[in-house]
Amino acid sequence: MKELWKDIPGYEGKYQASTKGRIKSLKRSVRSICHYTGKEFYRTVNERMLQPGQYCKTGHVSVVLGKGNPGVPVHQLIAKTFLGNCPPNCEVLHKNGNPKDNRVENLRYGTRTENILDVYIQGQRWRKLSIDDVYKIRFYLLCGYTGRLIAKIFDVSESTVSNIKNRRTFGWLK
């Protein structure tokens, strides 16, 4: 598939996203102020590929669009550019579960629940505990183990064990 480039909405003429999940800065003139004289001048910023940095511990990557701005997740930029604005109560999902694979064919919009279920279907963990871990915790609770001991075994907080016990988390799991 050929790589297509398109302006990122809100950053037209400054930044573009590609169908292969890459972001680039376009050649343009930028207004600057001389630190010594305080006079305004314009300098040319050359076109270049932006190197994504680590976004969070889940593996998502981000780029900084403009000096002084916070990083923006690459998958959100690609989806916004090629799939349109995110529908209400939805987020960007990676079809193959790899948060670094930001190709447009690997992205789709879906609910938080769909995102979590996709991760479990792919055999990965959404958070620290897997589905098997939750089943084991419930079994230990039935066997009379204390929440404190179970929390130590699984290296989680006692409140996490309590939430599983009372079905505040993983309540959808039979």
C-alpha cells in the first residue's frame, strides 16, 4: 500500500500524518523574537519526520506539535486525520493490540469496553491482572484466604482484591 500524507485537522500547513502511522513537520516560516534585540524576525523550519517518544507505560507513543505544547498520542492524530473526529464515548482502538502500530488500517473507533475486551481476546492483560488471575483470586476467596494474603500473592492492593470480591471490577466476568 502506498503511503499517503494528509494535513492533520487543526494543524493544516504545519503537520501531516501518513497512512503508515508517521507524523511530519512541513517546511514553513515561523515568527521568532531575537533574545538580544527583542526584534521580530522570521526563520524557516525545514520539513522533517517527527520521532515519537514514549507516551505511557502501556506502550503508546506521542509527538509534540509546536514548542511548549504537551505530547499528543500518535494513534489519536492518525485516527482524527483519516477516520474523522472521534464519536462521543469512544476512543481509538488498535485492531492487532500493538500500541506502537499506528497504521490507519490498524485503527478504529470503539467504546472503552470494546477496547478492554479486545485486549483480553488477544490474550494480553489490560492492567496488572489477567482473567486467569481474577479466577484464582475468586477461588482463593472461596477457600477462605484473607484479602491481605491474596493481595501479597498477586502484588496488588487489598482494595483491588475487595473490588474483585464485590464485583466492582471484573463484574462482567462470570
